[in-house]
Amino acid sequence: MTDEAPAHEAPAIFNSKTRPQSADDEISNFGKVNYLEVTRHQHDQRLDNFLLNRLKGLPKSHIYKMIRSDEVRVNNKRCKAHDRVQREDVVRIAPVELATRDKPIISTEFANSLLARVVYEDEGMMVLNKPSGIAVHGGSGLDFGVIEAMREVTGKKYLELVHRIDKDTSGLLMISKKRSALKTLQQHLVDKTIQKHYLCLAKGQPVLNEQRIDAPLLRYTLASGERRVKIDAQDPQAKESQTDIIVHHRFMLADQPVSLIEAKPLTGRTHQIRVHLAHIGHAILGDDKYNVHDKSGVHRLCLHAWRLDIPGYETITAPLPDDMADWLPEQTKLPE
């Protein structure tokens, strides 16, 4: 597989004064109509993701509103957020007032601290041990996230997230350096041939050492606009979801029984591990969404993306961070 994507013919809708700019280049003036030509680096991206990467700092809700309001067109045609752009497509973006903002200031110290957390890198991919509390990308009120900082510190025009993990989850995050690597890795995710392993601290002590949680998940929105997920076996919109768990250690914390659990999601739903563990009565410590009555005293979501098994790669791991490991009893043997 190469980085090249098949070109196809786009309609001739421009004159010499309105030639599109390459989508690889940053937009310099958001206050005018912009025409962006899709390159091999964006080929087959969803339109919403394409726009998020080009309209940095603009909330997702505003981008979706632009698409619905016909302020974005692809090859002069109406489009939807889930449509995929193709190489040589021309995307028309109406003037965007909210995006006329200064480029976010990313400190060199912060960017370099992330670079130092790269635990694996080759010509097509890097894997970062993301700290808890940092979003993987900007938007929703955040000026920038991990991916913007990594682009800044590496100077690379093409760096894309292969997947996402929650802001408050720490651990392994795959970032592609080439379009071909992105497509290969995302196909592995679709085919479920990448196995992710998480470690978490959860309330209570499950009776079984190993079990599978099989419960469909439904995304919904609170009155505040915040997105949540719940178990719902009746709603046809709920998605099949399975998580395997292994209990590695049972102990007491703040006079409460807790467990060190390895979770292996077999599907990749939003908040899947958090909701599944809460569903069986063993919510994750520090989870302010699904464990609101937590009395453990921990100050972070105790969920860590610990290990990746990727076809063709050696196993990639990130050790349990100190702010989770410090809650474990001395001499606790961690899984290898």
C-alpha cells in the first residue's frame, strides 16, 4: 500500500481567480469564502473530521451547524457530516467569524514534554503515553489538544489521530505519520484485530476473576448539552458492546473494597469500559460521570490505556502512572 490515493475528476467550478488552495496548507483568512482542494493526505476522511482539522478551535457543534446550513459544499454539492472527501475534491467553506482567532499558543515546554512521552515510533506511526487531563484534540472550548501540540513540536504537516481516548484517561494513543499507515491501522480497528488492554481501579471486588460484560450502549445528551452513555437493551439505536475483564488484585482503600482490573474492550464504543464496569456494580474510581458517589478520595479517573497488541508489531505498553500506582498496596505485582 502506498500514500497515493486514486484521483478522480472534480467538476470545473472555478475560474482563474478562485483556484482552490491545498488542504495541506493552513487557512490564512477565515473571513472570506475558502476553497480547499483535498490532497492524498485527507483522501477518504469524513467531512466533519476534515473540517475539524482545518477550522481549529471551532466547536464541533458549530461545524455541524455549518454543514446543515449549506455553508459547506463539496464540488458545489450539498453534503453531510459523514460523507467522505476524495482526492481532488474541492470543499467550499463560507466565511467563519468564530474562527478568526489567533493561532493557539502552545508552549515549547509542554510540547516537548509530550514528545518525551513517545514510547514507540517508526516511519508510519508513533504511540504516545498520554497523561490524564489532556484532550487528544482541540474543540469544545479547548484551544488545542495532543495532536495540535505534536504537530507544533514535530513541524509535520501530516499527523493524524488513529483513534481517541477520553481526556481524563491516560495511556497509549496511536498517531499516524502517513496516510497509508492511518488507513491500515483504522482497518485493523474495524476488523477488531487490534486488542487494547486497559488497567483501572474500580470500587468493590468482583466475585469472578474473569468475565465478559455484554450490554448494548446508547449515547444520549443531557439538558446541559453534555454527552453521556447508558445501557439500553430496548432502544434500536443502542450498539452491541462487549468488554472482557480480569481481576488482578483485590484490596482495601479508605476502608472501602476496591480492585485492580484489566479491561479488554472487544468493541470500541464511547465510555464503554466506564459504563460497563458501572453496570456490574464496579464503577471506576475518580469517574465523575458514572461514579458520582465515589468515596475513595482519588483525584483522577483511574483508567489507563496500558497495552496494545497490533498485527505486525511487538506488544507496546505504558507503565501504570504514579498517580494510579500510588494507590496500590506495597508489593502489588502488576500484570506484565
